[in-house]
Amino acid sequence: MPKYAIGVDLGGTNLRVAAVDGHGSLREKVTLSARNSAGRDAVIQEMCQAVASLGARFGKADLSGIGIGVPGVIDLAKGILRESPNLPGWAEYPVKAEIERRLGATVFLENDANAAALGEQWLGAAKGVADTAILTLGTGIGGAVIFGGKIWHGMTGMAGEFGHMTLNPEGPVCKCGNRGCLEEYASATAVVRMARDVGLARGGSTAREVYELALAGNDAANGVFHRVGKALGIAVANLINALNLPLVVVGGGVSEAWDLFAPALFDELRWRSMVYRAAGGATRVTKALLGGDAGIYGAARLAMPKN
Amino acid sequence: MPKYAIGVDLGGTNLRVAAVDGHGSLREKVTLSARNSAGRDAVIQEMCQAVASLGARFGKADLSGIGIGVPGVIDLAKGILRESPNLPGWAEYPVKAEIERRLGATVFLENDANAAALGEQWLGAAKGVADTAILTLGTGIGGAVIFGGKIWHGMTGMAGEFGHMTLNPEGPVCKCGNRGCLEEYASATAVVRMARDVGLARGGSTAREVYELALAGNDAANGVFHRVGKALGIAVANLINALNLPLVVVGGGVSEAWDLFAPALFDELRWRSMVYRAAGGATRVTKALLGGDAGIYGAARLAMPKN
């Protein structure tokens, strides 16, 4: 009976590898620089070394498998990345087969936002809830849909792109080519842009600085998070009207400012979503609980036997 | 082995009852005035008479059951309508139990937009496609989501309210209380309002009249359908970004103007949905095929044995 799995979160900056047991306890976590500049093979080499070292420590016989969360579009059937802007050189590379060959353990790939959602569903804000949507507010905005406890991948593995929901048809141009995407109002990048727009150039060059200014009572900085909340309220209203979900979870770095943007989010949600109102207090919208570790837990969960 | 089912479409204006066989052939259809003014009991009386008469004609032994599509929110577990603005007096009434008692056959209730979606999935535009969303453009805009061949009801049976997706946060006030809902740009009601806004007061007092003016070459009337297409394009882009569906179907009376609004719909969809573009030609957006009979077919299908 396997006693643990290894979860890998392969970000654009960091590579994190952890051993997680079947109860969701993180036994050991290793954080490495992903060094994408050194190239794909160097990253895979480092990942395999870290996995092998954890495997040696906790016992190869007890290892159920390895789950890897990667930023990009995954072809689950083939075990490859189809597209990954943040991992140049990985497209079409047989990630699953190659790591399985090197380590002799079963590998499960998943998109990083989906892995984080699975983590929240296993151990975090969506624990015990079978149907949910999760928005991850980072540099960009990722998302995931879980129906019946499983990730909804969609036809080509790209479901959950809530960040590119049009909120304002004439709004700012988004890097996806559209205008007025949610990502232009509620990502960390958008927080900085909106802060600059209201003259917060100094002390507002990162989303965290804008957050700290807001906490210190700066009205303009608070106005930025009010806009974040309004935008999220519209997006969540659209999701609840369409899918009548019992729960929507908001995670990612920007969600640390939950207390600053949540009032505007709920104000907007209440008047814009008839389904939210009709369901009374039954729909919950809440902050993610696992922070940056959600992806590691979710990746590990992928590699565990399901009941 | 039952050979047919009876499908009922209980609209605000008409009550339609039909015998449909297992191959999807409509054997006989009866259209009655719903006479809601005469009250719930009169409508149920008429419905039961029509069903009994079809049952007598095609044989009670061959009848698998009765499916009823109703406008409103259904409590599937209890077999009642929870809310139905168009059927006053029906809320909390035990529709399923009462009709089963009177007719001695199993009754299946479903929301009318969901029934129409099931019809399109059985015999129409979504035939053979397990995952789809359907928008029904009528006086208002209804919708339905089908995952794995089954209606996605959501937590309280209200999923599929695509008509109340916010397209323009500062747009016209919708009867749901929100501003700028899709319904304010792409329903029959919206077609008439937009026609009036551009001075088409005469000869533009029904959506059909605006349609005929557009067909006759009237630029302002064509502009109205261009706006319909743009609005639908944004809504469909949001749905495809969120769910990466292989198919979105557009039905309801306004969809008869497909040729007038489809070019603007696809123009908008292409630049606003990265998921649509990434999936290449694999995502289809198409017109419903069964017209006003979709709901009858879907209702009948509900009452047939599943393979």
C-alpha cells in the first residue's frame, strides 16, 4: 500500500518538489530555482534528482507516483505539453514518458492552475465540495473548473480561462488580443497598471506595494482594490449565472488582499447575479486557503490511488 | 418494450403535447391554447386529456412515460416548480405526483430551455455531441449546459442563465436587476428596443418586422442584427474560454436571423476567445435545427429508457 506521492510545481521561476502523504501532510519540500535559462534538459535533470532524493528518503516501495503541475496546455493522452509560453522548448517534448523512464514511477501531468484547484479541493477552501470554480490571481489570471470532484478539461484541455472573460468590450487591450479581459482588472499586473493610472507611480511598482499603501490608508490604493473587487464580482456573477455552482474560490497572490476587495466583489455579485440571489445563502465565494502550496498538494493528489 | 413517449411543452401561450417514438419520429402533435388565465387546474385538465387521448390512440402498454418541459425553476427531487413567473399559481404545486396520479404513467419534469437542449442533442444541432451549451433567444434568453450527455442543473436547478451574463457593466437595465445583460442585446425584446433606438419605430414593432426590414435591405435594421451578433460573439467567447466546449448552439425565434447576425458573431468570437483560436476549427458554433419543436422532442426523450 503506497504511503505517499511526490508533487512537483514547475513554475516559471521556481521548481518545487515535495513528498505528501495520503492524509495531505507535507513531509518534505525542496525549492529549487527553475533555471529555465539553462534549458529544458537541465530543469528535468534537477527535477529528477530532487524526486529521486525524496524517493530514497521515504522509500521507493511506498511511493504511489509523481504528479507534476506545469504552466501550459497539456495533452493528457500523450503526456506532453502542447503549448507553454513560460517553458520555451518544452512543447511536444514527451515529459511524462521521459520522467517515467528515468525514475521508474508513474507520472501524472496537469496544468498548474488545475493542480492548484485540486489541492484546494482536497485540503483547502473547496474541501468536500464536488463542484467548484477557482480563479487564480497572479501575474495573469488562471482558472479551473471541477465537476464531480474532477477537473473539467474541455475539448482541448484549455477550460478555465476565466482571466480572459470580457468584462468591458472597450476596455484595455489584453495580451491575449481581446479588450477588457478580467486579467486587465484583477491580476497583479493590472493592480500595478491601475495604480499607475491614478498617479501612484512611486511606491506602487509592485502589487504588494500597492497593497501596503492601501493598508496604510492611501485612498487611491484602496480605490485600485475596489476596482479589483468590482471586476471579480462581475466575473463571479457570470460564472454563477451560467453554472449555478455552490462555491467559487479566489486564490493566487492577489487574493491576499481579499479583505480590501471582497466588499466590492459581494456588492457587485448580489445585484448582478439573479442565480446567486435566488440560491440565497447557499452559494459561497471564498478565499483559497493553501497559498502557494496548493499546486504541490494537488499534483501529489493526482498520483495517489483514488477511493 | 415501450415504443413511444409523450412530450409536453407547457409554454406561457401554448400547450403542445406530442407522441414521439424511440427513433425520434413525431407521431402526432396536439397544440392547445394554454389558457393560463383559466388557471392551473384547467391547464392540467387539458394537458391530461390530450395525453390520455394520445395514450389511447398509440396504446397505453407501449407508453414509456411523459416528459413535461415547463418555464421555471424545478425541484427535480420533489417534482414541483419552485418558481415560475409565467405560470402563476404553479409554484409548490405537486405537478409530477398529481399528473402521475391522474394518468398512471411516470412523469419527468424539466425546465423548458433544458428540454429544448436535450431535443437538439438527441436529434438536432448537437446530435452525437456529449458536451455543449445552448442559448435560446426568445422574448428573453434561456440557456442550458449539457455535460456528458446530461443536463447540468447546478446546485439549485438554475444553471444556464446565459441571458444574464454581463456584457456591458454600464448597459441598459435588465428586468433581472443587472445592467447590460446579454438579454438586453440579443433577445427578441432587445431587437425591438434597439430598432426603436435607431428610429425604426414604424414597421419595427416586432422582432420579425425588424428582421423583414433587414432582409429588404434596410441599413438600420441590419445594424440591429449586427449588434445582436456582436453581443452573442462576446457571450460565446466567454463560454468557450471558460469551458472549452466543442459546440455552442444558438436557438430560439431570433436564431432565424442567423444569416444576418452570424458574421458579426464569428468576427467577435475570433478575436475575443483565445481558446476558440487555439482549438482551431475544432469548436463549432451553430444554429439550432429543431425550431419550436425542440422542447417537445427533449421532453419525450426524458421519458424514454436510456441505453
